[in-house]
Amino acid sequence: MCSEVGVKWLYEKSGYGFTFIFYRATSNSVSLDVTLTELNDSEIKTLNLIKTNPKITREDIATVINKNIRTVQRITNSLVKKGYLIRVGNNRFGY
């Protein structure tokens, strides 16, 4: 996919594992069409909400998708596990 859209990348292997490095485009952003076939409806709704507002709270997501906060936590944990989300910062001040 990177080659198709012209994204430069580098693969490094070390004694501890491996690393992929993706270089960001400086002037133009790159948009990849990702098939979300492995996600259920709640995961897709949650992902779209987070995409539009990365600092949205679990409470706000729960209100919009009509689920409880614990369910939203399970959904976001699933999205992190599947590689669609990453957490930035610590548990108290992160997003």
C-alpha cells in the first residue's frame, strides 16, 4: 500500500525485534482507503467519532452511540488491539 501511494518507509531488524518507520509527507497528506471488514457497527461508529475529535471522552462516545461507558471502554480496547487506535499520553491526561 505504501508503494502505491508513494509513502517512503524503512524496515529495521534488531536483537529485540523489528521496527517499521513511515516517513510523513511534508506538503501533502496521504489518505489510504482501509477496508473495515473486521470491525462491528459499534467499533466503526466509535472510530469515526474519534477520527473527527481525537480528544472525545468515553462519556461523550457512550451518549452518541447509545452504549454504556464500560462498553465504550471495551470497544476502544478492541480497536487498540486491532491496531486502529493508539493511546497518546498517560492514563490521566492521555487521549
